[in-house]
Amino acid sequence: MMQTIEQLRNGELKGTVSLKLAEGLSHFPEEIFTLADTLEVLDLSSNNLSELPADFGKLQKLKILFCSENLFTVLPEVIADCPLLDIVGFKANKIEKVPAHSINTNIRWLILTNNQITDLPAQIGSCERMQKLMLAGNQLKELPFELSNCNNLSLLRIAANQLSTLPQWLLNMPRLSWLAFSGNLFNVSPVAMAIPFIDHQELEMGHRLGEGASGIISKARWRVNQQEQEVAVKLFKGNVTSDGNPEDEMLAYMAAGQHYGLVKLLGQIGTHPENKVGLVMELISHRFFNLGNPPSFESCTRDVFSENTSLSIDQVIRIALTIASVAAQLHSNRMMHGDLYAHNILIDEEGNTLFGDFGAASFYNHADAETAYALERIEVSAYGYLLDDLLGLCAASDTNPALLKLATLKEICITPEVSNRPGFQYLTNELMNL
């Protein structure tokens, strides 16, 4: 909920734990310090701030700080003075420099998406609690080797930068499970299946079905040759997202191929009056619903689920098999999904499953067998956590033989030794025998 400076000055917010101000601020309001005894969450996004005060460390209880969409050119060093700071977000500023002293070693989740950062200090390797690091849309030419010391790092976004190689030490990080690296200098172009163009004039756009960081999905009626059908249309916005470039997402949809666990592509938009690019897909039946919800501040890298979510053993097996089979196909095409999560999975009451959202997808070189092997097994780790979620949602007895088998597969998927994890084809074969 948004609050106001006037409320703050009038003392109406005394004892507040969470404060959100967006009033075109050009200077940090000193009145915020009157909340130092209680303030845990401070959101100053969408203002005109370029610096924080030298005594910012007075906010000793602060756990979450958001300063996105401001005018910062340097990541403020004073954020290191808040001992409990857990989540920091400076997305979409003009940050060019990240000083060594700005690294708060307590941070678990750091968001620096869509800035102009060219390098990171070695001190980032001191963030032992770091689980989530968002760096897409910068000018990074390399990553500091010291980042390999962050053994809890689970999600890394380095898409849309200037990296000339994918650091090999990344491939051995014990908990890395969700990785996106498209839009760098080392990237290879995918081999995409031929997708016919559909004239925008053949589409009668209907109501909006949803909106994500990369685009808007709407229901539409497609009329051609005296025939018509209801379809879904995704128009891409063209802005860098937390995962990467929208054009890479569009290519990923086209390169994924046909699979019963993927929404069928019908064509790509041609001759759009605003020169927007987009895809036309089969309309998903209303009987499908999201399996999970995106991670919360507390869960960080793990999905959260509604309290009433419960799955039968048959549903669990069908979901697990479909996702393993889809992932096997993607990696046979040398594509890493990068966001293998329950919140990107749609299911129905029978456990029929559709996997989507290719915003974090990345392509890798067929010829580099060692890298290809490791990248697949990084994604297998994400699959292991999905199995863990499915097992936690299953209403069947813990002694059920199929559940015991799934629990064993989960453990080998998330083993810290990347090279000891199985591939997706092995997992598919094992699940087909349940």
C-alpha cells in the first residue's frame, strides 16, 4: 500500500514496519529515520533519487530495500551499513559502478537488472547467503571468479550483457539451478522450426488474458478462408526483462518444437501496424490452472503453493513425466529453459500438463559437449526441486512405491556434484516405468 510524505510528517505512520513512497522524490526524506525502531521494508521505487544519505545505516532493522526506477549512477555504499538487509533492488537505474564497499555480505537476493554496469567487485564473493542474483540488461564483460564462492547461489540472470564466454566455474556451482544467459557475445543462434506468418488483419483482438514482463497475452479470433478459431496472441513489448531480451524468448518458443506438453504455435504476427512482433498460439482450455505461485520474499528461490493444493499420485507422476520429457526435448535442441518452476506449469484435474514461459531460455553450442552436459544437469537440479514440491503436495502415503522412487530421483537430481546428476532422458525413461 502506498503512503505519503504528509502522513510521515504528521506522525501518522509511527510504528510502521513497511513504507512505500513514490512522489517524484529527488532527495531522501529525513523523516524516514523517525521509523528506525520498526522499519523493515522500504520501497522508494519510481522516484528521482540519485543517492542515499550518509547515515542511512540508522535503519538497523531494515531487511528489504527497493530503489528501482530512479537515477542512481553508483550503487550506494551505505547499504552495507544495514546489518539485517536481506533483499536489495536497484532495477532500471543508470548504475555504472558497483563499489566494493557497497556489497552488503548479508544479502540473499540482489537485483541490478537493466543498468549500465560493466564489472562487479571481487567482494561479491563474500555474500555467503546469496541465493538470487539478477544482472540481466547490463554491460558486463566478465564475472568475477570470486562469485564461485557463493555456494548458496541458486538463481542467476546474466542475459543481455557483453560476456564473451560463459564462465566455466559456473558449471560446477553446487546449488545453481536456474540460469539465464541469452543475449551475450558467446551465444549461438537456435535452429527454429518454420513458423508461418499470420497477417495482423486476420486477427480480431479480444480481452487480455494476462501480462508478463515481456509481453501481453490476449484472446483473439483468427479469421482466414471463411474459417475462424479462437486463439491466444502474445505481443512482445521489446524491453529488457529480468530474464533477458524478448526477442530471445520469441526465438525460444519457435525453436522448442512440437510436444504434447507445450502449447502449440500456430504462427508469428506479420504486418503489425505498430511494428510489434508476436506469436499466435492455440488457446489453452479453461480447465487448466497454475500449479504453483512464484517465490515470495521469504522463500526467495522456491515456489509457494495455495494451502488447499493437493495432488494424487497419478497427477504427480503425469506432471513429472511430462516436464522431464519436455526438458529432454529442449536440451536435445540445446536449449536451456532457465525457469523450470511450478508457476510456469499449467495442469488440469487429471494431471495433463503444459509447460510455458520461455523468457529465461538460452541456447548453447552443440559442439561443446562438456558445457552441454553440465548445463543440462544444472536444469536437472531445478527439476529436482520441482519433484520436491510435487512430493510435498501429494496426498498419497509416504510408503507408496512410486513416491519412494520419486524421492530417490529427487535426491540424485539435487546432489551438489553437478556431474553426478542424471540427464532428462534418463529421468523420462525411469518415470515411464512407474
